[in-house]
Amino acid sequence: MTDHETGGRFLVRQDQVDVKLLRWPAESARRRQCMEEGLLRLLIVEGGGPAPICSDTREDWARAPISNDDLRARMTALRAKSYPFTVPTVDPSGALKYRDRVVAVSPVETALLDSLAGSFRALVGREELLDRLGERQACISRNALDLHIMRIRRRIQPLGLALQTARGRGYILAPAS
């Protein structure tokens, strides 16, 4: 939903946030689609319609008209409630996103983080990471992997992520404690 679509009532641009604004009940089909995709949703109840039942922590609702301050507060609350369910994503162009933060990573780090994020909170073996390293550079060695792991640790720290070592077996990407 953009400012234009709502007649200027909402001043928060959709491309600046990760919460989908949906008219209720007019966009109930789009709500189902967003729900299936696991997207955060804020339902705006229009025309005195019935309030929706929101049993998913990734969804909330408010009645129109809603002030910009209340809209921002609802969106912030939705993001905060969803944090335990958030999984980092790696863009093929080299952007690692976690929660509301993004950091740029190198092509080699992108390949390694793709495996680590794909198994978020689970062990990824050194052999798998060495294979991914081999996809991006000619020289693959234990030392080369260790160097990239060290760089990744520094890069992901501002995102609130940590890379835990399972000695001799591999690594676990998880939220920093």
C-alpha cells in the first residue's frame, strides 16, 4: 500500500518498511498470500468493518483512520514480536539481512553465509563450507576457510548474529546471546 493508494492517509512508504499494510476486509485474499509467505502484516480495518482475529504473532490490526505515530508504533511492535522467528537472508548480490539491519558481504562470504543462513541455528559441517568456498575461489584450504570465518564473525556482529564453533565439525549461525 502506498501513499497514493491510501489517498495520503499513511505517510510511511511501504518500500521503507518490512510490514505489509492491508485493507481489511477488502484485501483478505492478499492477507492469506502474505500469511503463507510469512510476511509481517498490519490490517487496517476500514468502513467500520468487523475486527479480524489475529492469532499469528506476525499480524496486528488497527482501525482507520490511524495516526502516523500509532501506525509506526504498531509496525515497530510487529517487528519486535517477530524477532524470535526471524531468519537471516542472503541476497545473491551480497547483502546479508537480519531483522531490520543489512550488511554487505563479499561473494565468497555470500556463498558461505548462504549455507549458514539456510541452516540457521543448526550445524553446518566444515566439508560443506569448504565445498562452497571451492565454488568461489581456486585455493581452498582449512586456513582459507578459517580466515573467511573470522571475517564473517566481524561482519555479522553488528546484526546481532554470532557464529559458534563446533570444534572439528563445523559452525552454527545463531542470534548473539
